[in-house]
Amino acid sequence: MSGVAASTATRAEFVDNSVDEVPAFPQQRRGSRSVPTGSAAEKCSEDPLRLGRGMRLQLLAAIRALLADESLVGLGDAARLAAVVLYAKSRAPEGRKGDLQSYIWGAELGRWLGMSESTVHHDVLPVLRSSDALHTRVVTNDEGHPVGLDCLVMPLWRAHQAGGAVHPLALNKAELAVLLRLIEALFGPGWAPEDKEPTPPGLLAGRTGKGAATDRLGLLLMVLNTQASGWLQLCGGSVRKKEGRGAATLSRLLGCSPSGARKVLARLTEAGVVARQRRAIATRMNGRGRVMLLPVARAYGRVLAPVEPVSGSGPVFSQRPDGAVGVLAPGQDAGALGISGVCGAEAAMEAGNWERPDGAEFHADHASVVTSVFSPRLSGGFSGEGRGGEGRRPERVCVREDQAVGDEDASAEPASPVAEVGPLRGAKPGKSAVDEQGGQRAAGTKAGGWLKAVAGGKTRQQGRVDLPEDLDLRVALGPVAWLWAGLNRWQQDQVAKAVNAELERLKDLLMQPEGAPRLLADRLTDRLEETGGEARVSSPFGWITRRGLVQRPACSDVRCDDGIRLDTGGDCANCGNVIHIRRARRVRIAADIDRELPGLGVAERRQVLEERLREHAAVEAEDFTWRREQARAEQVRRDEARAAARERGERERQEAAAADAERQALACEDCGQQRSAGLCEACGYRRRTEAAIAEAGLVAATWAADLDDAADVAAVAAHVRATLEADIETTHQQFLELMEPGELEANPIAAASVLAFNALQVVQQALPEYRSSALGRLGGTPEADAEARRAYKTEQNRRWFRANPNGADAVAAATKAADAARERTAEYLLATRLEQLRKRTVARTETVAPAPWSARLTELATRPLDGDQAGAAIA
């Protein structure tokens, strides 16, 4: 580490956020992901900008998930770009080597961001730390001098904690390497190592100062949203003509205003990495504006001729050429269906982008001639498009303005030009501002959709272009984003419900429920590969609901899907068993035929084998049907048993509730208080207090009285009772002194409960003291002394003390054993004597005759009556 780097780390005043250890996370993925292998890897090694569609979408999902994290929302572009760079340089958890951390120093990070070291230390790193987007730890050398930073991007850490390998941020080592090579090629600072080949600087390495981080982040996002042709996938919907569709697309990517994105786009155009162009159409007018990423196009060898950029940053106005035909006919290359938006199909923009020129005038209304009706879809959006190439009158006014998907002259741009360039036939819809976050919509439609023309002059609402906001739905529907954009609003709602239902079912089957969205996305990807791609799907709604989302078990296991276990991602063992059983059966039947009919020819043997296999299959089908009926009957029996158990449980609950209500209505057995459940609170405390006093008397009598003398035991118990009653009385007096005058008389029932509870607390606190005293006295009895001496000698005679039985260690161990034996003996004597005293007390209680009613009535007559009883007595 050079002195400059050391001083850099010293001046940074880095904060140690106690990121000491980062646990590794398992990398479990179903199937293979878009990691360059074989020839693809060789191509990627030639040019980092040559990314396959799967890899590009995967890196785009990771970057979007990172920038959408709550810790990065609202931060500046410099802080967000720093998070992207540190994320790309993170070490993936491959075995024990990766720990999700990255190593860098302040000056080096400034070179990546295009700003000074001081700006990084004061404006970038503190902001990331304060929002909990980055944890750092200073790295020191052997002498204690700081030499750099270990950085941990917290969104990546939380992604591994929550979603594991199925989270979009959880890229493996190869994928992170591809991302790092990409940003090195775009804006890497470049290196010149002594013993290695130099790494050239990126395209924007020389762009520094104000706005450098914004330009670099915008270029990265545009590259990841650019297909192999080099044309940026533009957003759909209505945009302001002042900024243009390219600026609106970049504003969505960066999360800034369209005017700010227009400035960024102008700087990138001046830097030579972006070219803007309006595509010429067959009428020699300028069509829809497009944006080309020149590095991507050159990487794929698509830039065959110089691209003429649009002059100026505002809209380009053109007039109808003099030589134009009487009608505006579509171009010859219009035929592919495209999709506008950030996540569209790869070949969508290749087909062409058509729109009415800004300066073109509208034609007059044509006569309505009813002819054949096509499935409508908006196309070019100007009046004369419906006439074709011969210049004749149109078959119908909107025949060419609402081409069906799949027609030969279908437009390659499905976004409605009505919402982009202006009204049709003099209509004046209100201007619509660009929705920078949640998508765009044409005037007069609901959020997320636009009106689509249909036959007969009616309209229906087109569905949202973007995927749903829910992260699980976005991950699951990612492979069919192009099909999703072709659905209407009702179909999209039905697909969302079906996907949610399938995700809930998969979460019940998986050991890690968070992997359900990625698993469903893999299933849709496999189904698309079987079909031949999204372009081969003629009915998107039917294909998604009836083929793409449907699980196809190859055996009876509910976790099987096309022979793959949903929970493990490996081959289904049950399917292997089924195949093995079928092969073994075929071999066994063939052996039986060879043994029974040895002289058969090849054709006759094959016919007999097929017949026996069919017979065996019929028997198995009959057996399966019988077992299924038995299972249904058993299921019905179990359902009936569950229903009976529920009824029985409900009946028992009702009976228990009725018994509890009846019990709650009983009066107190001791004081007669109404609705006390047989015993009021105060009387319950009194009973527990009396039992505790009796227990304390018995504990004291175990060592202070002669157990055979009942009078002696009674005298000890009476002494204990008197002592405790005196303590109770003292506590009562202290409590009464704390109360305000007349407070107890206001609620006598509550006052009685409080006094009874205080008495119980006094006795419960004294009871452990009586027990401890009894154990101490019983520990000095001859029985305890004899047991202690035996334990002492036994410990001295152990084999490890025989050499020196009177040594310090031997005496200490023997003393400890003797004390333990004494305590055990005291506890045993206490328990034995208490049991003896309790039996005698119970015997005396049973022999005592109950008091006559005359004595009991005299006692009851002195008790005060409560309100209910007094009213009943007066009545």
C-alpha cells in the first residue's frame, strides 16, 4: 500500500460499524442461470458489452433491486453509484472464501465515481453510513496504520438474510465478475500493473466533476436496457415533446425529471457513447425518435453506417415532402410486434418504430365503408395509413390505424401514438404529464393503461405495460413480461390472481417459502423454451394460465414437476422408481413369455408382449381406481369424524360455559357474598393464610416438639400462630396508617381483600425462614452427624485420595461431601416428620364431631349482611 493510500484512509475518518464476521450463505438455485459458458464465455471475454439476454436481464434486475432498496431511496446519484460499484466488487459467498465484502480505499472509489477524494469522504461515504446502506471497517497494516476499507453493502447482506440465493441481488461469483467487467468497460478508471497487462480506462473515465456520477449511472442503466441491436428500449405512453421519449425513458431509469434526463442524454451524446436518430419511413418523412448505445452496437457489430444524430435537444419538426404520394403508406419492413418499455422483448425494436411526424397535417374525415373487421391494435396513428400502397380509398377508416397483432402490416411499436404526438382528426385531449415512477397513460384512461380501438368505434382498456409492483409477482412474471404487456386489464388481474394462488401453494410445499417466486419464474422459462419463445405464443392469456403456470407432475408425488423435485431442484426419486418398476415389469413379462412360448418369432413375441403389457396396465388401472375410491371413502370418514369431533367439542365448550356461569352465580361459602363462584377473593386469601400458618407450625414442631406428644406439638403450633398473627396485626396497622380516612369504608369488599392479601404475604414470607431454621436444627441431629461422618470417610477412601487421605485436597473434598450428606439428611428428616405430623392432624380432624347448628347459627348471626341479603331479609 502506497503512502497516498495510507493517507487516504487516515483522512477518511472511517467509522467501524462492527462488521466483524459475515456468515456465508448457501447458493441453491434451480436449474442453470445465465452464466456465460463455452462459446458464450469466449464472446464475453472478447468484449464485456456482449451480454446474453438472460445475463443482461439478470444484471438489470439486480441493479434495479439495489437502487430500489429503502436505504438508497432519496440519496444522490454519487451515493447510489458508489453502492453499485461496491456491490459489483463484493466477494460472492462461494464456499468459505466469499464474505460479501469488498476492499477499496477513498482515492480509488473517487476514480470510479469521477470525483475527488475529499468529496467521497465528506459527501458519499457518510451519507451511505447514515442511511444504513453501507457498513465499513478500517483495515490496518502490521504497524497499525490504516491502509483501506472493508465495505459491506447492506442491501446485499439483507438480501442473503431474507431471500437467500433466490433474491435478485444474490448473484454468484461469475455473475458479479461479469457486472464488474461491464462497469469497468463503461467508466472504470483503468490500471497499469507492473506484472500484468494494463486495463484500459472505460468510456466515461475522463468524465469528472459535476454530474459525472449521474452520467455514469445513466449509461450503465441504459446499457442494461439495450438489446443486441444497440437501440435503447424506449418507454411507452405519452411524453412531452420538449424532452422526447429518450429523455423520458432515461428519467424513469434514473428517477429524475425529464428535463434533467435530457441534459444527461445531451452530455452522453457529446461524449460519443449515445446517438439519437429519427427513423425514416417509406414516405421519406422522419419517424419515431430512437436512441442508440454506440458501444453496445459496436460490440455486436451492428453499426454498419454512420448514425446521424438529432440536432439539438428539442423536437425535430418536418413537413410533408413534395414528392410524397397522396397517402402516407407504411414502410415495407413493418411486421414485427414490439413492446415499448424498459423490460420489453429483445427483438421488439428491431422491427421498427413508427409514428406520425411532428409536422404532418391530418387528413379530412373519410367516408365510412364497412368491410372486413380485424382484431384492432393501434399502429402508426395517422389518417392516411389505412389506404395501403395503391393510393385508393380506405376499406374502413381505422383499418390501418388499429392493426391486429400478427397481421402482415402490424406496427412494430404497440404504444399508442395518440398519447405521444397529438390528437387524431381534430380531437383535443388534455395534456398528460409524464408519470416518472409508476408508468404512463394516455389521456382519458385509468392509471396503468390506455384506450384501445376496437371494431364499431368502441374502445377497451389496454393493460399495464409494466409488471405489478409486488416483488414476488415481478420476479415470477419476469420471463413473460412481453406476454404480460399484451394482456388487457381484466386478463392481467386474472393472471395476478392465478400467480398468487400458485405462489401460496408452492410456499406450502417448499422448505424455504421465499424461493417460490424464483421457482415459478424458472417454470415459465422452461415452458417458453418448450414453446419456442414468446413470439410463438398466439394466445398469451391462455398460454400463461393453462400451460405456463400449471404444474405437470410425472408421478404421484405432489412435489414433482416434469420429473424435478420442487423443494430440492433435483431429479424426482419417485419418478425414477416408477420408471424402474415399469422396466422391471417389462423384463419379467418378457422372461415369462420366453419360458412359456420358446418358439415364437420376433413379431409374434412382440405382439404377445404388448398384449400382456396392456392386460397388466388394465389391471393396474382397475386397482388404482379401487384404491382411489377407498381413499375417497376414507377421506369422507375422516371428514365426518372431524365434524363429529367439532360438534362434540362445541357441545363440551357450551356445557363448560354453562357450568362456569352457574358456578359464578354461587355465593361465598364462608361469608355469603353473592356471585362469588363459591368463594370470594378475601375468603380465598384467608384460607390460604390459615393453611400457611398451620404449615409453619408443623415445620417448627419438627425440631422443637416431641412428635409423640400431641400437647407439645399443639403448644409449638400455637406459639407460631401467635407470632404470625402479631406480625399480621402490625402489617395491618401500617397499612391503615397509609390509607386516607374513609377510604376503606367506601369499598369494604375491596378493603377486606387487600387486608387478607397482606396477611397472606406476611405468612408466605415467614414460612421460608421457619423451614431454613428447621433444616439447620435437623442438620445437627445424631442421624445427620452419622451420615456426614460416613460420607467423609467414604470420600477419603476413594482411590485418588488413598495415597494421601489427610492432604488438603482430600480433606476439602471429604468436607464438601459431608456437608452435602448432612443437608440431604436434614431434608429427609424434615419431609418424614412433616408427613407424620400431617397424618396425625388429619386423623384428629376426622374424629372431631361437627359443631351443632345452634353454635353455628350464633356465629353466623354476628356477620353483617350485604346488599342483596339485606333487601331479601327486609322483604
